[in-house]
Amino acid sequence: MDKRRQEKIYELLKRGLKLTETGEELPAEWAREFFPPERREYELVYNGKETEEQILADTMAVPFQEVSTFGQNGVDWHNKLIFGDNLQAIKTLLQMKADGKLVNADGTPGVRLIYIDPPFSTRRDFKGSQDQKAYQDKIAGSAFLEFMRKRLILLKELLANDGGIYVHLDYRKGHYIKVLMDEIFGEQNFINEIIWSYRTGGVSKNFFARKHDNIYYYAKNGNFLFNTQYYKSYQQKKYNFSEKYPEFFDKDKQKWYHNSVCRDVWEDIYPLGTEADSKERVDFPTQKPEALIKRIIEASSNKGDIVMDVFAGSGTTSATAEKLERRWIAIDVSKLAVYTIQKRMLTLRKNISNTGESLAAKPFTLYNAGLYDFENLRNLPWEDWRFFALQLFECKDEPHKIHGFQMDGKRQGSSVHVFNHFKEGQISQQTIADLHASIGKAVGDRCFIIAPRGAFLFQEDYLEMDGVRYYALRIPYSFINELHRRKFSALVQPNDEMAINETVEAVGFDFIQPPVVELELAAKKQAVSVKIKKFESKARLRGEDKISKHDALSMVMVDYDYNGKVFDLDKAFYASAIKDNKWKIELPTKEIKGDVMLVFLDIYGNESRIVITPKVLRAKAKK
Ligand SMILES: C[S@@+](CC[C@H](N)C(=O)[O-])C[C@H]1O[C@@H](n2cnc3c(N)ncnc32)[C@H](O)[C@@H]1O
């Protein structure tokens, strides 16, 4: 056990008595350290499997930065759409739960229901390309299992005591994840394996056609919330149940025995796109039907409960939750998904399958988690900046003084000072020497100083004086090896349609650095042609080379009638297709209804926005 861990245990033991007096809970990672779960008879063993304590302790929380709020802020709750890696965002939500900020309408803490449909692409399975091995390891191998396991461990902590989780998978990975869920949630908390069976797509004659998905349903505890689900009579008619299940149907009375209670094989819900009248399609490759999510939400939550999807995709869960009057949280690491959800929530229809009158969504806020707008941050009042800075480096807001010198908080037991660059200017080696002269060894062996990168006049991660290390925590800063056991890795945005269903893992945080874009426009009768003459991403992770020019483009998203306020996604062009078209995109004239907003996204999630007005287009047309 390393020294820092020993110190932490000592500190917790010292606080132990106080914890019982105040009724405070022991943090989850330490509860397991002191009271380890009983040894299992068997478990799934694979490369790189970390301990639960390690995962809980090592995952960074990243603060949420408000980007925009749609509708007025709710009094006690507003729904959340979060752009960022879900693991880090879940850790932040865990903190909110501990602070009493994640409550259902009935006052109970925690998320009542989680539904997830995680990505596991198989697009390169048959390609036999050189990178197949690395790809297989990432998506199909142990890395995928650990990717999922980490998230499931944290999700369990986030659930309300009577909450439940549904994990949507198929025959490829389902059985592995089920074993992991048995380990994490306990076999006794396994409730159902739902078979969602359908008839769409091709069939093979060489084996039985694979025509179902598996949805694993676990409860957090024995006393879980469950509302019995019944087949609706129109479904019974539509899907011809009386003939399919004659044993449950009394033909003379034309009635069902046992109300035809919903079983664990679901054949009455059709995948999207097979019904001609589908109004819910939003052009997202892995979109699931609202009817499927409706059954899950109605079974495992009540009105006013928090329903969460951390692989939100096109936002089926939030859209359905909104229609069923639940609270919701949606997280996705892809900008395309986030803009798709934003649009979907702003153009909802009342009924499931998106028909009927329009429905104004209750207020919701879009947040960035892990990729921040530094300009907005810079303009924050000092107190807000100070709080954000503390959160960013996972420090406790705990002002205290050492020999009269004001400290702002604690990080892993050591003092933290948030440098007021507004007032105090810059930090040189001499500033640290002066600080050391006044506080000396009273600060312990470490002290952290948070400030904007530009405020530090030295390059080192820390300066050591008399055995005391003064760490420079720079904002924005992509990487601090000393403090985090794992390397930071950037967000990755898809650059073709198939990449939408790939796992993405981003660790750490960074600040938005808009790419440089130069365009050449040509307005013709049928279409406006936009040539991307220059594209250069400014994002860079420490120690990693910048990806060259156009290769860093992820996609171009278009709003054909930009209203000057909200970007309303109408169309996405993936970089792979733009490249094939010699870095040109064609905007059909018939689609253009006013100002056109183009969002150029780099693969790290940074965007540059360009508005093309009708006036510019007319001028181009004349030429
Ligand atoms: C299969 S799709 C979900 C589809 C969704 N159920 C629907 O109905 O539209 C998986 C989503 O997970 C997202 N994703 C992948 N890795 C992620 C991560 N680490 N954090 C958050 N979202 C992630 C992808 O961007 C993708 O949108």
C-alpha cells in the first residue's frame, strides 16, 4: 500500500468517531477498503481488471459547465444533457448525490432508473485490416469489459436504494457483461433477462437466424420498485396474441387469463424503420424505439423519478422520460449525439413514437463535462472561478489559514491555494520562495497552487523547497502525470457514420480551442458548394503530436435556418465523405431557408461556427 493510501486510512480512522456522531457516510471506496465484500466462489478473470476500490478512487470527477438552459430553470430540479465521457460525469453526479442535489420528486436521493445501450461496433470484424487486432482488443476484448465494468460500478452507487438498471446488449457480449453484473450487483439482485425479439434484417441459412437483443435488469437491493406491466389491448389485437398465445386466451369469453401480464420475451415492439409511418426516426444509426423504453420506464419508475441514460445516443430515453413526466439525465461523448438530443427535446410530440400535438419539454440545461469554454470561465466572478478551480482538481472547498496565509481547500489531505490572478498578477519562483518563507513546514510535505497557465512564470510541475513540494495546477492544462495515475486521453469524435457505435474513453479535462477554418463558397442554382480550404485543429495533448490538418476534422453539422440563438441540427456530413468529395460539401438550395450555420467539429470535440447569410450567397451567385 502506498504512503498516500496509508495516510488516508489513518485520517479516516481518526475521523471515524466523528462520522458516526454526525451520521455522515463513509465514502464508498473506503467502505470497501474497510469492509471488503466476501470472497467469491468464482469470477470472471481478464487482463487489466482493477479492484473496485481502485476504480472508485481513481476516477476523476469533472465539473459541469453550463452551456445553455432551455426554458426557465426549475425551482428544485432541471433536466440535464451532458456532453462528456460518462465515467467522469457519473463521478460528479455521485458527489451531487452525496450533497443532496440528486433527488427524485418524492424526496428520495439517487437515480431511480438507469437504461443503457452501450456501443460495441463490429464494423471491422470482417475487414482483416492490419489494425484489426488492436481494434478487436479495444472493442471486443477485455478492454471493453473493463470499460463497461468501471461504469457499472459507479452507476450502482448512483442508484436510489430501490432503483434498478437495464443494460441493453446482444449475443456477442451479453453473457460476459451478465457475469460482471452478477459480481457488481450480486446474483440475488438479478431480476430479468429480457429478450427483445424482432424479425427485421437479413437471415442466414447456415444457422438459426439471430433475431433478438438481451436486456439485463438488475436491482440495487431486494426492495426494488416494480410496476406490473400489461399488454395493451390494441397490442394484443395488432400482434395477434390470441393466436400466438392460445394457452392464455379464453376464446369463449374473448378474455385473457392473468391479464396477459408482460413476460420476459418481448415480441410486440418493432425496431425503428420497419413501420412505414415511423415519425420518431432522427437519423441516428443505433436509435431504439420509444415503445421499448416506455415499457422499461413505466415498470421501474414513477412520475417525477430520475431516469438516466449515460450512452444517450439520439436521446430516446430522455424523450420518452419527458413524455412520461419523469426527470431525466442524458450523457453522451459525441457532439452529434448531443445536438441530436437537443433538437429532439425541442421538437417533441406528445405521444410515444412521436405523434400527436407538440410537447414543450420542461426546462433542461446543456452542460460541458471535461471540455470547457475558457472564455466563459474567465468572465466568472472570483468566487465562482475559485469554486470551479477547486472542483476541477477534485479539491474540497475548505478555507483555512496556515501562519496567517489563506488556503482555499484540501486535496488528498494537503492544502490548496487558489491564486487570485485578478489581483495578484503572476507566480514566479520567488513568489513560491516567499510563500515558503512564511508558511514553512507547517503546510506538510505538499501544497497545491491553482492558477491559469499563463500566471505561472516557471515550467516545472512542482518546485521543491526544504522537502516541501509546491505543485502548480495549471488551468487550462491537459495533463499532470504526477497527480493522476492514469494518462489523460482526449475525447474522440466519429468521422464516419459507422464510428458512432464505438466506445470512447476520455480521461481528464481540457479547454475548448476552436479549429481554424477557411472556406471557399460557390453558389449555384441547385446547391451551394462549400470547399474547406483550410482546417487546422488547435487542440493538443501534452507529449502528443498534433494530427495534421484536414485529418483532424470529425464532421460538419448544418442548421439550414439558424435563428441566431440555438443551433438546430439539420444535417451532418462526416469527414470521410467530405474527403471523398475533395473536401467539399454541397448544401441543396431548396433546404436553405435563411441564415445557414455551419459547425466544424474536430475529432477532440472542439468546434468553430460559421454563419452564411443569404446576402453573402446572393453576392456569390452574381459572380
Ligand atoms: C448505441 S448508441 C445509443 C443509442 C441510443 N440508445 C438511442 O436510442 O439513440 C451508443 C452511444 O454511446 C456513446 N458513447 C460511447 N462512449 C461513451 C462514453 N465513454 N461516454 C458517453 N457516451 C459514450 C456514443 O457516442 C453513442 O452515441
